Amino acid sequence: MIYIAYQNKKFRSQIEYIFDLILSIYEIEYKTVDYSQLSSLKNSVLIISYGKERPNLTFKYHIHIYESTLFGNNYLKPESMPERPLKRYNNLPIIYQGIKGIENHIKHSDNSIETDIDIIASSFFMLSRYEEVVLDKKDEFGCFPAKESLAYQENFLDRPIVNEYIELLWNWIDSFHLGYRRKSLWGDKDFSVCLTHDVDILKKYRFYPPLRKMASLLLKYRNAKKSFAAAIDYLKAKIGKDPYDKFGYIMDSEDKYHFRSSFYFMANGDSELDANYKIGEKKVIDLIGKIEKRGNEVGLHLSFDSYNNLEKAESEKVRLDKIVKEKYGSRVHYLRWIPETWRIQEKIGLLYDTTLTFADHAGFRCGICLPYKPYDVIENQRFDIWELPLIVMEASFQELSHWSFSPNQGYEEIVKYIETVKKFNGLFVILWHNSRLDELQFPGWAQTYRKTMEYIAQQNVFNDTGKGIINYWKNKNVQGKVVN
């Protein structure tokens, strides 16, 4: 057993939260104590202490992490934000540095390690989305912009930095050769993949032909070919199948590799940006039935205005509950999210959220590529809802991107993120809308989707729906904490 000792009793909840998360991933039994109890543990094998001062005691093996200033008088104030530019250790960004500076950040001897890399405060900063609580920064949708994030500004948004901190602590533990063994997180698989689809729109065309678009293509852009193609596309939709009706195609493509995925349906939002269908319509209920019958999950796509509105979110869940009987997860439309959203989702009884990446920038907004329960910074307690951090949304590489990737470039970026997740034995969550498989509107991107499925299928990968991932994680993830 490992003993965890911390000096800062005032922030006990935050400190224990991070240690519990990390050591439950290791599946190592441990017990937490405060500094006053350390004198009775001199014969214990390994002590990990965390505080501004190192305990003045000798242990068989000892790791001391010097605490930074995050958990102090300026907590929840802008003054508590990390000092920039960040220091680096072997190119690893140190979000918070312990108050006792150590040359080269780590001092290592035969049976002890001292470090000023405060992996506890740094991990808490990312996992709780601390900066989004503290900083008053909003984009046009009322959400925190990617460019305001520390990860973007310090160029590590494409890195799961919390996973890197977790590996760093493991390397310190393992350096003592005490016989601790880590279990694979996904059985005999290298990593996990959760495929997801937001159902924003069922039909590309409602009643009338796209006359305005056709006229614009013809008159403004002098493109008769595209104007004609839009007219043909409309006629085909009226005679046969709507271009956005890609559900059979998605499920067939994924069934080919024995994949299962999650589809998030809207339940009648009020904004003009919300769905163009009603959840109670027979065609929608029939579609949901077909999706579930093929082993997929149907969850809730919370509407544009529900991310900060408990009453609205609850009413949408009630509507979907009449159709979907098992517990499910959710994602918010437009990835519109603030820290309060977790609280709303938990209160209405959702199993998990999978909103958290930035709409205009793929990457690791939470700094981790594993399922985890987040922390409520305002209420000062752990949430009971799970987060499956979204890493890639295809739209981030299309018109929402600052770079407007080509389909081939988008595929290359997706592969890079998959390989990063694989390196950390993590969870890769990807979002692909049914509407964005329309070849006329998004030429080449359907092929990118097919190639992505093929690439994933070539890997030694664990796949399940969002609900399946959570159930697996809860069953296998040993909570190592020993009750006092």
C-alpha cells in the first residue's frame, strides 16, 4: 500500500480528488493521511507527500511534491492563474511550480525524490476547467474560447497533459523497483474508441427547392455547374433519399468492423439553430428504434439554450425518456458549455457528458483522454456525472477551423490524435454528424470518414458506445482508496 500525506488541510477535498483519480487509474491501494500522522508510518514502504514543506522524517522510500500557490488565499481569483511563460521539464509544460524551486525540477536519490512539478494542482487546473470558472472570457456563443485557454496559448492543446503527469508520477514510483504493476486499462487492447454522432438535422430539404442558393451560385459566383448540381440534389431528395439521411450508411459502415456508436438526438429546442425535427414524430421514434436495435446508444443532444438552463434541459430529457428507457449520456449543441453545465446534467440524471473539446480547435480541452468524474469548483465537491472528453469533431477541420483543412489533411490530423491517445492507452472520442457526410455540401469528407473507420479497425482497439464505455470503466476501475 502507498500512503499519501498532504499538508494543506483547507484544500483537502481538491487534493484527495486528484490523488484518488490518479491512483485509481494505477489500480494501486493507498491511504491518505495528514502530516500529523506521518511519524507512525516510518516503517511503511512508500510515502508520497504533498505540501509546501517536506516532512522532516526519514522513510524507506519517499516522493515529495512541493505544493504551488493554487490552493491558497487567491484560490478562485485571477491572481491564482499560472505564471507565464510556463517552465518546462523535458518539454513537459509545468502549469504550476512548487514554491521551492529545484534545479532541473527533480532531485533524485536512491530512496527519495523531490520535485517542484506540482502535478496535483496542474492536473486539478485542467480537469476541473478551473480557468473557465475564474476568467471572464466569452465568445459569440457565451462560451470560453480556445484561444483564451492556457493550453492554446502555451501550445499544448494537442497533448493530454494530465496523462503525461500521470505517467511522470508512475515513473517516479517505478524507479524504486518496489514491484508495483500497472494493469492494462482496456484488457488486451491498446486503447479505446467511442464513435459518436450528433443528429442536428434529419432533412436537408423541407418543402421548397433551394432557390436562393441556386441563384447565388449562378449570379453571384457565376457557377452554373454547382447551381445545376443543387437543383439535381433537391430533385433526387424528393424522389428518393434525403442527402442527410445517412443513418443506414453510418451503421453499415461501422457494423463492417463490429463497431458500436452513440447517436445524440435533440428533444425540441426553441432556437432557430436547433433541430428541424420533433422528437415525438413517428419517423424519429422509428429511427431511434432502428438505431437501438442494432446495438447502438441513443442519447440526448441538449439544445442550444439548455447549456445554462436547468428547466429547459430537464424538459428535453423528459421528452427523450418517453422513447429511450435506459440511462444515457449527452452532448450540448454547438459544444456550448460552461462549468455550470456539468451541474445541470447531473441534476437531470444524465449518465455522462461528452461535450468537452473546443468547437474551433480539436484537442484535449480537459487535458486527459480517459473517462473521469469532474470536480465542481464552485460547490467544492466531486460531480457524480462522468465526462468522456471529446477530442475530434469533424467540423473543427471544416468551416469552423482557422485553417480550413482539406479532407486529406483532416484525415492526417485525425490519425495524429488517434496515435497520441494510443500512446497513453487512452480513450479516443470522435464526433461525426450525419449531415456532414453529404458529398455535395462537404465533398471528400465522406471518404475521410470511411478512411478513419478503416484506420481504427486496423488497430488493437476496444470499442463501445458512450454508455458501454462508462459501464466498463466503472466495473474495472478499482477505487484504490482505503477507508480510514
